[in-house]
Amino acid sequence: MTMRRNWFEGWRLFALLTLTLIGLSIWIAAMRQFEVEGVRMVIRFTARTSLLLFCLAFSAAAAAQLWPNGWTRWQRRNRRYLGVSFAASHAIHAIAIAAFAALDPAGFAAATSAVSFIFGGIGYAFIVALTATSFDRTAAILGPRAWRALHLVGGYYLLVQFMVSFGKRIPEMPLYALFLIPLVAVFVLRMTGMASRPASRPAQAG
């Protein structure tokens, strides 16, 4: 039981998730002989795993505050490791995008634009900054106020970026609307958590 718990906690959780993502991405690409279609399948796969891991990490504190139970306490306790696993997923996503650009330059040019490069680049800059400050030493160097500001602004930027990335595909593929549900749920959860904090303080004092 202890061994099982350890594999789903802390840096072992990160290692397990990352190795699983790498293995599945290689398997998906291999199914199409590592050609363009296989690479594009990896791009779609990692976009979805990144969405899941981001939602788990960004909603962890609010979920544990509003619904304290075994799952939300685990989620809150492992928020850092879910966050860096999200960064690993998006790193694989970036590698797949680079492979797509190398294998099919014309298709890549048709699928992207200057706007997507700018806002996507900002998103990746936030991911790098958030990951770099997810360690005790770098967080201490940054300071608690700056750390909180960075993770708050970066988190909401990525939330909006996910909404735009999935939302713009809805006219062609209406089922993509389903991917907006967890994002809206995370936003509502965080807003509800923020709204409940001032009311909870007097109750604790009394």
C-alpha cells in the first residue's frame, strides 16, 4: 500500500505521468510510421493531456477548499507535480509541432499564423516561468507576492489560451465544445473559492 501511494505522490507521480506520456506519444506516432499524420495525432493527443493536467493543477486549491475529501486533498498536495507534468506534456506537444513543421512545411504554414505564434509563444514563456518557479529555492528567490502574481496571471492566461485554441475549432468540429466544459468549470470553481474566502474568515474567528 505504501509503495502504491508513493508512485502516485510527489516526483514519482511526475515521473510516472511523463514516462506514460512519452510512451503513448511514441506509440501513436509509430502507428502511422512517424509520418505527418502520426505527428499530428500526437499534437492533438498532447493538447488534450495538457488540458487535463492543467485543469487538475489550476483547480487544486479551490477544489480542496470547497470540497475537502481524499481526492481533493491528494490533488492539492500534488498540485506542483501535476503542474510540472502539464509542462512535460506541453514540451512533447512542442516537439511534435516542430516535427510537423519539418515534415510538412506547407501544411504547417497553412495551419498556423503570426497571431498563433505570438500568443502561443507567450503561453510557452509562461509555462517556462511557472515551471522554473515550481521549486522551493526558485520560489523563495522570487518571493511570495511575486510568485503568487506570476502563477495567477500565468494560470489565467493559459486558461484563456486553452479556451481560444479549442474554441476556434468548434465551427468545423462542434464536439470540440466539450473541451470547454472543464475550462469553464475550473474558472467557476476558482471564482467560487475566491468569493467564499472573506466569508469564511469571520466564521473561523468566531
